[in-house]
Amino acid sequence: MKRSKFLEIALSILIFNFAFLVLHPSSHALDVKKMMLDNGLKVLVVERHKLPVVMVTVGIKAGSLIEPENKAGLANLVAELLTAGTERRTASEINEEIEFVGGSLGASGGNDYITVTLSILKKDISLGFDLLSDIILNPTFPNEELKKKINRIKGSLKAREEDPGYIASKAFLKEVFGSHPYGRLIEGTEESLNRIERSDLLSFHRANYAPNNSIMSVVGNITLDEVKRLLREYFSNWRYRDIKSPAVLKTSNKKKKKTIIIDKELTQANIILGHIGVSRDNTDYYAISVMNYILGGGGFASRLMQNIREDKGLVYDIYSFFNANKYGGSFQISFQTKNSSANIAIGEVLKEIKRIRSMPVSDTELRDAKAFLTGSFPMRIETSRRIANFLVAVEYYGLGINYIDKYPGYINSVTKEDVLKVAREYLDPENFILVVVADKEEVSLKENFQ
């Protein structure tokens, strides 16, 4: 069976959620220097002088959370078209200048915030900051580039409609979050993209791309004094601005049960079962992390994998995860199985949810979960680029620079009683969204799932 695309998504989310242990737990491993500029820009600097490279990540609170619903995809378009031309440079000139020195410069959209990234050799750092400031402060969003980008996104969205995993995920998020921005695609839809004009991009950029709405991290072969000089030289015209973005509400915690069957001529059923989750600031976040590892986030060590793959041979992979964002999140279990075994597999998933809610986990399960969560990520996230992204996330979610030191304690303090408590509070085997993309006739889903 082909490796599930959603396993990759789950792993990326897992990496993000636990990336805060990316470095050795000793505070000496990451000496973060933090400063606030007069214009409100938060800057985090980490000196790493072993390689002649500097990585910069700028997080700007201008994600899809604050775009108009009828123009979904606007925030993403603004981010992705920052490099499409400025008042001083065309898109070709930007690409040629950064590629000539072997660097990279780009931007991407997101739900909570967008990111702009720069990778540059130390000897070319002035050019790098010149380009970085130019695309953030002076983008022009040329009409021709906008049309090209919209057409590419439309083509991508259409192509993805052939992917049953994508179809399932889109339906699941829409049902869980409803009209909340987390329930729609960052890229928007064909209909919403058709409503977007160049003036919308200019207005959105002008309203939200402000230094006091941004976080910058700089990691690599550079000193704090050098960063200060570069900011004075290239970002001095980035002025403080009053931000009047629409208020974002927390996601609804209203319970509901619904089954969605999407009929496709498939031999494998693509299934997602889950419900509303938690926001990143939830005080039970660490206990939830341990509990989820035991249930389905721990690969072959998880109960779902042991039962449904190893013991019963119903799936190739199965995983669960909590995706925790600023204003809410989701919990889901995703897997593929033969159409004929869909009912059995769903039933076993619900059994495992009920089991982890009914009795304490074992000492071995608890110990292994803690060991993984506190021990594995330093090996996975060691690069300057990942550190730069990590710093922006830590600052955005208000976790504090000392989070690296505190994280092991947060995880190690979780008890079996804590795991049982959060399983009972945040897992619901009665009220859930079940999305099945499969041959409807072959699956013949049980009525009690609907």
C-alpha cells in the first residue's frame, strides 16, 4: 500500500508541536538574544559561527485568520507574491540576485501567521537584507503575476481533488470548524479566488504588514551588533502602524456527530475520525501530547498501530494527532483500509478510544512516551533554518525563551492520572465527525456510525 500522504502531514504537525525541544535541554545550547525595536518589531538572534550561513525567518500576523471569508486565499496570495516584484525590482531581478549568490528567498501563507524566509552566506548578508526588506516593505503585486499565481493555484486545487486523502481532510476540517477560518483552505477556492483583485492585496498588505505585527529571528554566523546595523540600514523605513484586523474568535466546542460518505470508485477506503481539539495555550497540552503518543501518535509503539495493523492486519498505517493552533484545533485519526474492512477498522478505533478513557495506561507506555517526546527531537531539528522557524513560533505562541529548558519538565511531570483525565476530557467516542471516501456500496457503512 502506498505510504499515506496524511502520515507526512501528521509527522510535520507532530514535529511542529514538539519542535520546542529541538536543541539540547541545556540552556547553554541556545543563547537567544531578544530585543524590541522602537517600531515594535520583536527580534530574536542566535549566534552559530560554525557555518558561514545566516538564516532569517520573519513571521507576520497576517494569515488566513484575518482575511474576508468571501475572499479566502487572499492572505496566502499576498505572502506568495511578495517576491513577484517590488518598487525597485522585477520578479526576475529578485530571483537572479538571490540565485547569483547561492541564497534563497521566499514566503508562504499560513493560518495563524505567514512566514518570509532568507538563507544567505555571511559575505552576502547585506544583499540578503536588502532583498528581504524590499519584498516585505515594497511589494507591488503586478497584475500579470497575480493572474498567473491564481491560475496555478486553481490548477493545483483541481488536481488535488483526485486525491482521496485530500478530499477526506477538506471535508473533515469544514465539518469540524464550520465557518471559522480554520475550516477552509489556506489557498482558498476557485470561487473566492475569482473575487480577488490587485487592490485587495495592496490593502491587505498595507493594513497588516507592520513591524509591530511581526517577529524576526536571525540565526547563524552573525552577531547581535551586526543584526542591529542591518536593521538600521535596511528596515529603518518600516514604521509602526495601528493594526485594525478583525477580532478572531476561538473555535466552537459544541459537540456534534456526523458521518460523511463521499462515493468514489476506490478499492481502499480513506477514513478520518475525529472532532474539535484544543488551542496551543491549553494548560493540558503536555498531558494531551503524552496521551496521544500512546493512543496513536507513537508509530508502531501506539495502541492503534498495535491493534489495527499488527494484530488485525486491517491497515498499513494509522495515526492520531492533535493539531493545536492559536484559536483552537482538531483531533483526528486517519487511516486507509479495504472497503470491506472499513466497518471493522472503525469499530476498533472507537474501542481504543474508549479503552484509553476507561483505565490508566501502563508504566511502560508512560515511560516510553516521555522518553520519545523529550529525547527524539534534538536529532530531528538541528539546522539553523529550523531553529529560526522555531523561535518565531515560540514567540508567537507566547511560550517564552526559557521554554527549551522547561519542556522536559512539562512532559516528565505528566502522570498516569493526568493521561486518563485528558483522555476522558478531550476524546469523545460518541460525538465525532466520521469522513469516509470510498466505494459507498462496497463499504456498506453500519448505521450506528451515521
